[in-house]
Amino acid sequence: MSQMLTDRASENQILLAIEDKPGLLHQLSRYFRDEGINLTSLHTFRTPNGYYMRINLGCKRSAPEAEHTIRAIIADGLATLIS
């Protein structure tokens, strides 16, 4: 059962490199809202290499609306897609 959950999460999960700045979560969440994508979980963490945000989406990351959203976030310079 846990393997199924792991597999499903990886299909719906993205990892972004981000800057630590006020309002970033609000900015990012608007992109997903505008495309009608539910965020099922979100985790931010810091490593020696910087800040990261792991987001689980309410759809597959390969869905057209998710791909469009990710491209827009990157194009606007809000984050870098890691995986």
C-alpha cells in the first residue's frame, strides 16, 4: 500500500528551488488557483544549497494545466524546477 502512495505522489509532485522572501507562497499559489489546480500538500525546507518547496498537486504533473503553470512560474522567475 505505501508503495502505491509513493508512486502516486511522485506523479503528482514537483520540487522547486525558491528564494526565501515574503509573499512567495501567496504568489505561487495564485498560479495554481488560476489553472484550477488543487494543492494537496506543501512543504518548504532549507538545505545548505538553498530553499526548496515540495508541492503535491491534485492532478498529475504531466497534465496540461500543471505543465502550463510550472512553465509560467519558471518564466516569471519565481522558482526553478528541480523535479
